[in-house]
Amino acid sequence: MRSAFYCLVNFLNTTNINDVYYKAAKTILANIYKIPQYNIIEVADMCYVSTATISRLCRKLNYESFADFKNDVILNLNYFNQDAKRLIFDHQLPDKKTLGDGKEILNNHFENILNNLRDTFNSVKYDDLMDIIDRIHSANRICFAGNFFTQSVSMQLQIELSYLGKDCIGMFSLEQQKEIIKTLDENDLIIVSSIAGGFFKDFPDTIRLISRSSAYKIVISQLDKFNYSEKMDKIVKVGNNHHSLIGKFSITYIFEVLEALYHIKYGMK
């Protein structure tokens, strides 16, 4: 759960360094731990800008208001240490005393990645992947839903599909995802991706909205059971039962395979 961090870093990576919003965003990121205790006036003073500039910056970051941004930061900070454990290791971070023998940590991480990918390769059915690319081809619109990381991973597939004439939508903002989902019908396709199932747990309203859509619904995740999972049309389970964020490698693998298969079947002239 790092959406506020993703939004800030993505904004900084795509904005002119001399822009007033760039400087404010950089100051906020450098002082992110202060945000839960600060009001908008204090944040504006910290950034040497007006409160109106902070409000506009929040909207540029795809938040409705500073209050929404602040709430997301609080949620992100609460998850941060938990995510740090799941990003690299299956269960718990090793004791600091083991850092002197970093090669063991490196080897364990490598083996965890290989095991996750191997389990994905052994469990995902080729026919399911071919069915997905056929449904992509026949759909009027393809909507990608998920958190910032998986939306970023799906972008390469979106580029391939867009190049070949498909109408694809992959919004980073959760609110914009919900607005798009409301417009979909039975001729459209939703592809939801969540590494360890956090998207299903943290945004029940969005999952409920997806479950009620008449569009064909595909989920790619390490989880195959979650709220409204019975309402999904196809679940591609990747990784293994550890459900760590190491599964991001398997999610990336699946999207890259889908891109290659689609290009072979529908893109080559």
C-alpha cells in the first residue's frame, strides 16, 4: 500500500524541476512523516506556498482534496513497515545481525523469486491465457484496474493493444477507475490485478462495483478467494501460498506473456 508515494514520485519524475508544484511535492515527500500531524496551512508554510497551491497539487496527484491526500498518507505510513517485509521476503525480515552476511539474504531472495515464478509457470494454464487474449481481441473496451504498481506493469500491454487499435483504459487514480467501471457493459472487459490481494481488502467498494459490472471480469493475483471472487468470470492464480509481494515478478511475467501471445496471434501481419 504505497499509492501516495507512487503518486508523488511519479509526479516528480514527470514535472519540470522549476515548477512550483514540483518543489512543493519534493518538500512534502521529504517530510512525509509530518503530514499526518499537519493541516493544510502548516503544509503550505512548510513548502513556502499558498494553501491554494497545495490544494491544486493534491488535485494534480489525483486526490479530491488535501484531506483525501492526508488520509491516504496516513494509510500508507501504517502499511509501510508491513510492506517492507513482504516486498523482499516471504515472511519476516531477517535480524539486523545477519546483514553482515548479505550474500545469504541475496540468495534467499533469489530463491524466493524463482520459486514464485516456477509455481506460476506450473499452475497457470496456457488455454486460460489464450482465452484472455481472445476476449481482449473481441472486447470493445479493456479496463485495467488495480493499485499503482500493477497499473504500471499493465502499461506495456496497454501500449501494445493501443498500437493494434484496441480501446484501453488504465487509470492510476482509484476514483477515476471507478468512474470508468460504471460505464462498461457486456461488450467490455475488466482485468483486475493485485499481487497479494491488498486491492481486494483495502478497496471493497471498488471490488463491489466491479462485481456488479456486466463486463467480463478477469482477476490476476496470488489469491483465488476474496470478497466477491465468486462474481469474477476468470481468476488466474499466480505465485504460491506465501502471498508475499515477491509475486510482483509473476504478475509482470503474466502481463508480458499476454503481450507476446496477443502480438503473435493478432498483431503479426
